[in-house]
Amino acid sequence: MSSVESSIGLVPVVPGYVPFALLAALEAAAVLAWFVLLTRGRPNDAGAGLRCARCARLHERVELVAGAADAVAVGALAFLAALPFVAAGYESGLTVANAALAASAVAAVVAVPAEASFFARALAARLWPQFTWSAEPARIAGGGARWLGAALVLYLFQPRDALLGGDAGMAVLFGTIGKRLAADLGSTSAIVAAAVIIAGAFVVALAARWLAPLVFGSSPTALAASREPRGSPT
């Protein structure tokens, strides 16, 4: 049994503040890492010389917004990967081996979609060589986290959850682990918060990189290296 049993029923073993503290810590770490990469130098934008000054300024600003969205998506995805290990630590005790396993699992969950994002960009570069597709580490990791995070959210929250007690999504995604996690936490509010963050980051990043430039008469930032840049020099 994953939660402590008392005379009044099941008692969650994870304090209510722990999931939110973990989410905040991982979000802070992800944003800090993005900020460090940002301040190390300007992104390697091979198409910068092909754009007018107005489009260059626009792309720089929307990329800041999209980059921040990528960072928070990475933090939320890392939280979803780490939370089962934190619950297991409260249940059976924290050991060095378990901590190392948790760290490696979180790294893998972030790295695998980043690798998929990299190969997708490499394929896009082969199919559309007239464009330069960004290969910045932060953007690759953020793109992978957003897509995988969106898939996780779709699994976690399904319409039938309301009919099956609200935890069906986690049970489908994690199997027995999902059921035990729901019992250990007592409340899935932190998971809902992470899902909202991922969904918001997904929408903001796509809107910033694709919709906003089109609205202001430029090309999407992913297509920034077009040989026929739009906009007038200023």
C-alpha cells in the first residue's frame, strides 16, 4: 500500500507543499539555465543578414518570449518526471541510488524529446534547404519538452476522468505507479499546475514564433533565413 493507513482511511505520505516546492525549484532551475545560455552571447542566427532591421528587432523580441516559454516547459516536464520518484522517496526512504536513478530519469525525459527535436530540424533542413532552422540547444530542448509535455497532458487529462474519479489519466499513463502517486499525493493540484504551464508554454511559443511575426508583416522566426525577407528597412 502506497499511503499510510489510519483509522479514518488513507493518509497521503507526501506533504502538500512538497510537489509545489519541487515544481517551483525545477522551474527556477530551467529559467536560470535559459538565462545563462541567453547571456552567454547572441543566438547564432544565420539569417540575420537577410532580414530588414524592423524584422530583426521583431524576431529578437518574440524569440525572448518564446525562449522563456521553452524554459518553463522544460521545468514542468522535469517535474512530471521527478514527482513519482519524490513520492517513492517519502514512501520507502531516500537513498543515494534512488536519487541517482531519479536524476537520470529526469535527464532522459528531457534529453530524448530534445534529440527528437534535433532530428526533426535536421530533416526539415534537408527538405527545405532555403531556410535555416535553429539548432540552439535551448530551443531544441524547449521544443522537445513542449511537444512531449503536450502529449503527457493529453494522457493525464481526458474527459472520462470526471466519470472515473479524476485519476484515470494518471492510471492510464503510469499504470500502477499512477494510482499509487495519486494516493501518495492526496491532491493532484501540482500536476494540474504543471499541465497548465505546459499547455500555456505550447501556445505562447507557437504564437510568438509563427503567428506574431505574420501579424506584424514578417516571416515566422523558424523561416527567418528566407532569401526574400519581408518588411521594409528602417
